[in-house]
Amino acid sequence: MGILTGLQDSLSSLQVDSAISYLIAVLVPALDAIFPVLPSETAVIALGVATAGSADPRIALLVAAAAAGAFLGDNLSYFIGRRFGPAAERRFFATPKGKAARDWAERSLARYGTQVIVVCRFIPAGRTAVTLTCGLTGYPRRRFVAGTAIAAVIWALYAFFIGRLGGKAFEDSPWIGLLIASGAGFVISALIEAVRRIRARHRRRSRGDSGQVETHDPGDHQGEGHQLQHRNGVVEQDHPHRRRANGADPGPDRVGGPHLEFAQRDRQQAEADQG
């Protein structure tokens, strides 16, 4: 009970006129890009829950601060990948799981470009993998800035809106609204990740089927053609004297070539002498 009371007191202190609210809105999303364990989405949702009963226009500044923090964090991750490439790769992508995350990020960037930068905002751990990979691979800076700006605004509005809905629904118990809103955010992120995995699995299967046809069928036909050409060449090389001047078949008596002809003539001459 004491924990719930402390949580409720903490939420009540997160108001639009409190400097701590703006610090949380900026710092937590910014550092979450490098330290994914920080609950940036939960922090912004908590701000929405805490200010759900307020109509102060400064709420827009709070949302803008959250978007600015997200934008700064993404670009900080890009800068680290660009400036400290080998060290960043060892730190984040040294394990098999990290290498798989980077491979996925590179494939997604090559296939979808800026769309991945926007969507990865809602994928667990996808934000760090994509933003760092953009820096490591030298992704165009202007496109990256545009993508992260769009992603930051959408994400801040989404998280703050969910928090305000939860706070409005449970005005007497804002901690319940926080738990429900955070759970809703987790479910949405899980659904986005599930859709991504299903689509990726479907693409792998499609590439595997088409790749098998393209790899084996043309290669088999080409191999058969080379074998036939090789066999024809061997026949022509083994029997260079089998063609007459007019191209007709020399017949069975000359199958063996000139050596067999001399042998037959000698045998006929010997039979004639005996006769």
C-alpha cells in the first residue's frame, strides 16, 4: 500500500508547471536510445496520466519536450555509430543476437528506407539497432533526420495520448490508469513486432521457393548443354578422319582410321601371295 501511495504522489508531482516533468520528458527518451532498459514510453505515458485533468496549454510544450528528447536520442545513436563505429559494433552487435539485429536492420533499411526509422520507434529494441546501424553504414544524414523527426512527433503524441486516456478513465486512482495505459502500449508494441516477424517469415519463404527454382533449373539445363557439347567435341576429336571430302560417312571399313587400312592391305597382299 505504501508503494501505491508513493506512486500516486509521484504522479501528482508531474505537472506542467514542474521542471522535473520537462527533464523527464527530454532526458529519458534521449538516453533510452543508448540504454534501452530505460522506460521512455512509460515515462511519457506517466506524464499523460498525471496531466489528464489539466487543460493547461503548456501540455503542448510537454509533448514537444518528449518529441525533442526522442529526436535527440536517435541522432545521438546515429552519431555514436558514425563516429565510434568499431567500438559501437563491439558493444551492441558482438553477440549472435546482436549480429542478427544488425542484419535485420540493414535488410530493412535497404528494403524500406525511412519507413523503418519511423516504425522501429514502436519495436522493442528495434530503435537502437536501426539508429546505430544507420550510423555504422553511413545512411544519408538528411533522410535520417527527417525520419527521426517524424517518428519522434508520432511517438510522443501516441504515448501522451494513451496516458491521458488512462488518467481520464481512472481520475481517482491514477496509478491504475498508468498500469492500464502502460499495458496498452506494451500490447501495441507486441502486435507491431508480431506483424513484423510474420511478414519477415513470409518473405523468407517466398525467397526460398523462388531462389530454388532460379538456382537449380537454369543451372541444370546449362550443365546438360555443356555436357552434350563436351561429348560432341570428344567424338569429333577422336575421329578426325571419319569424314570424306564430300562429308559422307566413310563406312565401317574405315572406322579405325589409316592404321587399320594399312593392316587390311598387308593382310590382303599376304593372302594373294599364298594364292
